[in-house]
Amino acid sequence: MKFKVDQELCIGCGACEGVCPEVFEMRDDDKAYVIKDPVPAELEDNALESEESCPVEAICHE
Ligand code: SF4
């Protein structure tokens, strides 16, 4: 499964990293980035939780 963060939408709240730091990382620009691509099967549920936790729906997956 592949996840993407739309940095244009991201407001830098940090929720995704809080839920799944193995996949999402906050950087100096206060935006979240995906650091595992593709996301390994064992982290998919956790990454989906991050997607749901995003208040501006900046995360999507395929
Ligand atoms: S949860 Fe959404 S808005 Fe918050 S840091 Fe992650 S991608 Fe950005």
C-alpha cells in the first residue's frame, strides 16, 4: 500500500506522526512526509489510522 501526503493541504498538526511515526515524519517546514514507500503490510492498519486522524484529509493511499 502506498500513502501520500498533500503538503499543500497539511497544516502541520503532527497527528499522523503521533499515530504512526514509522511511516509519517514531520520536517523542518512543518509538513508531514511519508518515509516508508511502499508501506509494509504490518504497518498498513496503523498508517490508515493516521489517514483517518488527519483533520484536513491531506493523506491518501492507493
Ligand atoms: S495529520 Fe494531516 S495535517 Fe496533521 S501533520 Fe499529518 S498530514 Fe499534516
